[in-house]
Amino acid sequence: MGFVIEITSRSGRVDERHVFARPTARVGRAYDNDVILADPYVGPHHLQISNDLNGLSVEVLDAAAHSHKGHQALGVGRTSIASGSELVIGRTHLRVYASNHPVPPAQAFERLDQWITAATQPFAVAVCVGICLLVTLGSAYLSSYHTLELEDVLLGALSTLALAGGWALIWSLVTRVSRGEPRFFQHLLAALGYVLVSTLFDWVVQVAAYNAGSVGVRQTLNYLANGISLALLLALSLRIAFAQGFWVRQAFAHGIAWSVVAYTVLTTMSFERFFESAPDFDPTIMPDALHVAGSESRSAFVDEAQALFVFPDADTDTEAGPNELPSGVD
Amino acid sequence: MTRPHLKPLLIVLSLFVCPPALAEGARDLFQTSSAQIVQVLIIEAASDKKAAIGSGFHVGEAGFIATNFHVVSEAIHEPQRYRVEVLDASGEQVAAGIEHFDVVHDLALLRVPDAEAKPGLVIAEGALTKGETLYALGNPFDLGQTIVPGTFNGLLETSFYQKLLFSGSLNPGMSGGPALDEQGRVVGVNVATSGNQISFLVPVQYLQALLERRMMGDRLHAEGYEAEIGRQLLEDQEYKYALLLNLEWPTQTLGGARVGGDISDYFKCWGDTAEDDDLLYTLTESTCTSQDSIYISPRFQTGAIDYQYSWAESDALNDVRFSAFMTQAMGSMYTRNPATDKDVTNYQCRQAFVGEADSAEGKWRSVLCVRQYLAYPALYDVLYLGALVGRARQGLSSHFALSGVTEANAREFLDKFMGLQAWDS
């Protein structure tokens, strides 16, 4: 009865797979073993794995060498193991399967993965880069009231694209380590998406702030918009960088992304307001067509101003107010 | 044989030679008056060294020494940290107390406790004549007593607080010293300079009023200084705003809008238009500023009133880009009061759309910001900024900044100011 020995990384990625049709195989550093390991902590003839009528078993041959099954230390002698058990000998991780070990059905691609895969075709990536360039240029044009030098605007847009490329490059290195392939274009796509979403959010926030007429609203919307777009980028990058299928990894990816964003938003919003010699207000002006909020009359504005003259937290350090007689007059 | 090239040289040389009569007058005045002039020193208690200097002079018969408020302001605000001493012509340096002050006109009265009343300089009566020779005395740069001749060039008309224009050189350290006429009578108190022989004196009637107030028994103690400053500021702004708000404010056209004109002679108004081939817009600005501010401390000056209008239009920018320009034009507002968190609160602001686009007054994006004075809580700095919106590629921004104003006066000013402006249809 045959069996399979997988040599895996600590995270469980399969590095080598050895298939045996015979009932036993010996593992160790010596060259007469069936599986030869280069781990100095492994004995010359470390253990023997069998799959016979009694089922899968492991027999430790070298008493001095380190052998574990899960958290259980294995002594000299034979121990039965289940198919799929993980063993650690020396510093090498092994997984042992019986030949008839059931294999789960093939995993379907999630829709997002399908989209990402489809969009990372060279033509689609080029189109995305073009759209991103156009949106960045358009936004710079609409935000400017000077004569635009094409050279400067292009330089600005290309800098943004270079930043997106830098982000993709760093993440593709991470992905290369974790998954064995860089997936550069997928990361580039994620970064370009971030540029588009944050540019769009910026305009939406401007229109909302113009109508709301409040610095607080604008700041909150800005934090939210930046937070959400950054969280989406981080979640997407982590999802691309690490293998899917395990809910722990999903939670890990989203957990990191949203924790970072929540931390950023909370710390930014909880900043103590320091003294400012100039007032903090929102100066945004937009075309009148984008004004949907209501207006008030001049008299209402003057009346409402009354509330501004109330300073509940003012640290007024004089005991006698200016309307009172000075205490030092005699 | 004439030498025409020497003529300009002789003219220039003659400028450096005092006329004999002027030199004689200065010499005689200095001899008769120098005993009444003192140097005022602000001594920092911990180091026992001088932290600031100025000048002063004995005035009247009751032993008072007159100087500027700003000379002794540190001792007024922090009497535990600073004390006032006076150094007379004989070299004797003694402690002096602050008896009273007029913060608005920058005057203070000192007296040396338990000292024998010393006859002081006499205050002049009657009006001065333009062109009259005056002599300013004081201790410039701690270099010893100095007399500086100059000319009276009239009253500063464009000011809420009258000042004498003295065409002579006042230098740091001479503040608080007297300006005398040829008879040796006090006609003003040295207070400020704009350089190039443009100097200012406090008219003597304010000193006279302060002396009379003190003679009637009104004397201040250290614990009442801040309250008295607050009372004087409040009284002054009531006077000033009553004057302004009762005036009929004229209007004028600026671009396509109607705006406020020159409210009164107390403001100096300037205008400019940014119009360049490289610019995609035209921006016409009109700025009016009051000429006065009241010195409270080196970091706290109040009393200024400024207002500004900016008309912008463009054929080259589309609506969105023109809005970006208006956003930049709305970008900042500030007062001339350089106060810090020791003096004022942070600003509280309110923004709103005011009016309707299809009305004659138009629709305004308005911002009002207010901060309170910590030591004088009935007074505020108030800033307003409004943008007239609703028309394609045309807009007006208007702004005012009031320093040291009460809520009632600020709101009345706001209402009147906003009521002036509209599209000029």
C-alpha cells in the first residue's frame, strides 16, 4: 500500500513531494535513505514510515534526534499516525498521506479573483494605466486656474503613476516570497484603482463640503474617504499577496487593512486642537449647479452669529470683567 | 569766475548746519529742561537687570512723571516680574509706582513714592501752528539725554486718536519723553516713528485729562490694572463704533458688483488690479485699513478695523476652474492682532449660504469667525469673509476684520457691511 511524503515549509507550503508504491520508506541524512534531508538536526537514519495492513505508522530509529508529531514528542519505536499527519524531525516539516487519502474538489475562483485575472491581461492593464493618467490629468486641470504647462501636468500625473508602480513593486516582492510568483500587474491594478477611487472621493468630498459648509464635515468626510480607499487598497494587496482559501488568512488580510485604517482615522480625529492664529474654515467654492443645500436670510445669519460669541471653555483669567469697576481704583 | 558745480555742494552742506537760532534754542531748552527728564527702566526681578527702557518727564506740580503706556506695559501686565525705576539727570535711580494710564492714547503716569514733589514741565495751552519748531527730548538707545529739533506738521486727521505729526527723528528709547515748544512747554509726548523724520506725538490734552483724573483721586493698584485696560478698551470701542455705525456708508461699483466705499477718513484705502497676459483671470482689489491700533503688549495689539473687496472675472476659465480660483481667493483671513493663546481663544466659525441667487443681493457663501479676549472677555476679534456666487465666471469676495469689538457692535457692523453688497445689475 503506497503513501506520499510531503516536505513543507513552516507555513505549510509544499516544497517537495515523494510518492512511494512500496509499503516502507526511510528518512534521514544518510545517502542510503529513500528521502534524503540536508537538515543537520536530522539523524543519519532518522525514522521509517510504513503503510501496511495496520495502516500508516512511523518508527523512530534515532533516539537522540528530535521527532515530534504535532506537540507530541515521538520516542524510539513504532507509532500509528493518521493520513495527513504532520511530523517535525530536526527542523524539517513533513506531511504523510496514504495513497487513498481523499482529495477535496477543485476550488472555484472567486468572482473578484476572476476579474483581477481578466484585468491583468497586458491590454487591460494598458487601458487602466491610460484611464488613470486621463483622470489624474483631468483632475489637475480642473483644480488649476493658471495657464497649464503640459510638461508640469504630465510630470505630476507620471509621478502618481510611478508611486502606484512603486507600491506594486514592493507588494510583488512580498507576493514572490509568500506565493512563489510576483503578481506585479495585479498589484499595479490595485494601486491604480486606489488612485482613481481617491481622486473621485476627493471631488465628492469637495461637493459635499461645499454644501455642508463646515470644516468638521469636510475633515470627517476626508478621513472617511481616505480611510476607506486606503483600506480597500491594503485589503486587496494582502489578498493578492497571500494564498486564499483559509478564512484565517482572509481575516488576517482584512484585519490588518481595517485596523491600520481605523488607527489612522482615530488618531487623526482625536488630535487636540492647538492654538491657531488664523481661523479654520472651509473655503471651497463650486459652480452653482452643484449647490443643493438651502440658503438663509441675512438677518438669520446675523442672528445665528450670536452663538459664536459664547465661549464656554474660555480660560478667562480676570476676576473683574471689563464692565465692572476696576478693583484697584481708590 | 563762477563755479556752478560748487553750488549744489554748498546747498547740501548747508543742510547739515543748524541755523544759529535753532541751535541756540535747543541749547537753552536742554539746559532748562534736562533736570525734568528721566530715563524709565523696566527691571526684571529675577535678574535685577533692565528689560526695557524708555523716557519720561516730570509734569505739573504734584510730582508725577509722564511716559508712554507701552514703555511700562510689562510692569502693568506682570507686576510680580517687573518693576519700574526712574533714573534722573543727576544719576539717581529710584523705584516708581504706576499711578494711572491711558491705554488708548498710550500714556502712563508714574510717581516716586515718598519723594518730594518736584516742579515739572508746564503743559502748553492753545493750538500749535503748522511749521512751528518743536524739540523732542529723551534717551535714545540708552545713550544719555538727547534733544532733537523738528517741525510740527499738523494733526493726523485720518486717525481715530489724534496724533501730532513731528518731522524730526525719534529713536527707540525716546518713547515717553516730552516734545517742547520754543518756550519749553510740553506740547506732546514722544510715541512712535515711521523713520525718515516722520514721527508722532501724543497731543498734550490727553495727558492733561489723565493728570486731572489722577488729581481727582483716581489711582490704580496693580490688581486693578487689567480691569482698567478692559474698561478703557470697551469705552473706546463704544465711541469708535458709535461713530462708524451712525455714518451713512457710501457704495461704489467694483467690477460687476456694488460694494461699500470709503466709510470715513479714518480709513486709508488702496486699490490694485492684477491683469497680466499670463493670468487667466482679472482680479481687482480694494482694501481699506484704519490707521490706528492700540498697544496692549508686544504680542497683543487691538482696535484695528480693516475691510477688503476683490472682484474676479474670467473668460478663459471654465466654471469649475473659476471656482478653484475663488476657493483660493477665499483661502485665508486674519487680523492685525498678533495675539497668542495667552491672550485669546481659538476662533469659532460659522459658514452658511446667505440670500438667493436670483435676488438682487445675490447668494453669498459667508463665513464668520470670532475669538474672545481672555483678559477682557467682553471683547472679541471678529472676521468675516463672503463670496458672491451664482454667476458663471464672475465673483466678488468681501472681507472685514475687527479687533477688540463687542458682540453687539460686531453684529451691527456685520449686518450693515453685508447689506451694502450686491450684483450691480
